[in-house]
Amino acid sequence: MDCSSKFVYSSDFASYCFYDSHPFNQLRVQLAYELLQESNMLHNKHLIEPRIATEEELQLVHDSKYIEAVKKAGKGQLTEEEGFPFGLGTEDTPMFDNMHEASSLLVGGTLTAVDAVMQGMASHALNLGGGLHHGFQRKASGFCIYNDGAVAIQYIRKHFNAKVLYIDTDAHHGDGVQWTFYDDPNVCTLSIHETGRYLFPGTGNVNERGIKQGYGYSFNIPIDAFTEDESFLHVYETSLREIIEYFRPDVIVSQNGADAHVYDPLTHLCSTMNIYEYIPQLAHELAHQYCDGKWIALGGGGYDIWRVVPRAWAQIWNIMSTGAPLTGSLPLEWLNKWQRKAPVTLPESWQDIHPLYEEIPRKEEITEKNELSLNKALQFIRIKSGFSS
């Protein structure tokens, strides 16, 4: 297979919009897209148009009554009382016009990426419009209506009969994907997230390991608030290398939320751009080592849409397409265009200029707690393989 990469994009991704001041703002996808174009890293030959997911495809995960409720909500035909059981019309996930169509396009974008990889058109594919990991079978949650990652994994299982490793490095637990495959031994989920003691959705404990045949294929590593780069990356690399060797997947699906950065307004972690260079680098390396290169990457959370998300997401593509992140200055054309619209001062370089924050007084304690969570999460496979630490 040719080690090529495809980038799924449509300006219509912006139609997934709750309201102008809602924290989930798909302008970030356009910002990343244009940053890559101005950096001369993204060209027409890389682009593929997303399709709209069919109802049959949505029903791989979502209940038909829920889909009908989403349709009605998008037409203004669902009352708040009717929407409440479905998680529609809440503060997090309010109703908006044409929400079914907008949500189906995001799912279809991820399925477009899947087909590109699984049908041999590319080794890797990126859909920054996807990564809505909180959607449930019968309920919207946490800004997510349809769960494109879960639908994509079911689609892979149905059409390609491949074992899937799902990697989620969003600061919020990847609950919707985990619960969808909690009893499935052919789908392994790894979520590294801020502990639910402080952050939505409050799940993702180390002891959430799966049930029935799926026991031992769900991995959660909750990390402490104010975790910094070194501890985050140690947890990520150690867990991913051990889990992929244990599971040996045919394909990797990664959710790349960019909300663990210290600038993010909704979370409490203290990472920098360093982690957003290494996260895709390791996924890329291991995809080639274990999966013949098959890697589908998605967007996700990320609420500092000006200073963090465009750089973090653009680096996924830079690594996916060349094997290395970009360094140095951001293109002046991009900075000049968007600084006029940004409410904050945009960074001028791909890397962060340190220090970004004051020294964390509990660093040693936080690192020790994260190490304990890591070892507990990996205990099952270490025992099976005859290794312990």
C-alpha cells in the first residue's frame, strides 16, 4: 500500500452550530485547514469531500427513535419536554436547525475517511470534523449528537471484519465509544483523560475494563488536574505501546481532542504543544508497525479555538503526511487574516513559547498519582503476559 494520506473537508462542517457563543465552534476546523494551506502542506490532491451518513449507517449505533427525535428537533418540531429524554435541548446540546443533516455530515466524513483507508486509497485519513465521542445509542451528550467514531468502528467491523484499536486523548473521557463496545473483544478502547472527579462526564475510572467477552479490552487512565507534559506523555507512550502489543489491531482509530492544553477554558490540565506533536507521531509509528499503516484520525474537543486547536490539529496532518511536525514561524498570511478576528493574541510559531504558566507546586504528587493510575490500568495485561511493575 502506498503510504499516502487523505484530508476530509467541507465548509459545510460549520453547519454543526448550536449558537454563536457556544464553546463547540467548528470554525476551528476551518482555521486548521487554512493554516495547512498557507503552510503549503495541504493541496487539492489530498482532499476528499465527505458524504452524508445514511440512516442505516447511523443505526449501527443509534436507536431509530432517537434519530427521529433529532430530525424533529432540527425542524423545530420537538418540544423541550420531548427532547429531554434524548439529551436534546439541554444547555450542553441545544437544538438547532437541520441538526440531523449537520450531524450526519460529520459522521459521513468519518466514514469517508474509513473507506479511503480500508479500501486501500490511502494509508491514513484525517477528519477534523469528527471525534464526537460522547454520543450514546439513544441520547445526545456533551456537545455530541451522533457518535461518528462509534459508527465508524461498527462500520469497520461490519464491512471489513477488522480488529480496531480506539485511542482517545481528549481531556474528557471517551464514554460514548467505550460503552458502545464494552462487551466486544474485537474493539479495544484506550482513553487518557482528566479524572472525572473534576470534569465531565465523571466516568473513565481505572476499573472500567469491559464486560463479558469484552472484559480486558477497555482501558482508562484518569490523570490528575494540572498534569504537565512529561507525565502525560509517559502515561500515553507506556500504555499505548503495551496495549497495542497485547491487542494487535488491524486498524487504529484515534480521537484527537486538543483540550488538555493549559490554555483550554473548560479543563484543568497543563500540557503544551509538545504533546500534540508526540501523540500523532507515536500513533503514526505504531500504525505502520502493527496495522500496515491503517490509521484514521478524528478531531474532538478543543475550546481555545484560536491559540491551540489550529496548531494542534494541523500537526496531525503534518505528521500523517510527512512523518514530522512543522517548526518555526506560522505563515504571516494566516496570522494577518485571523488576528483581526481573534479575541486573543495569536501565537506566531508552531511551538509554544515557555513559560506558559506558573510552576505547579504539586508536580511530584501529581506525577506519582498518574503513575499509580497507569499501573492499575495495565495490571491486567501485565499479569497475563507475566510482567509486573
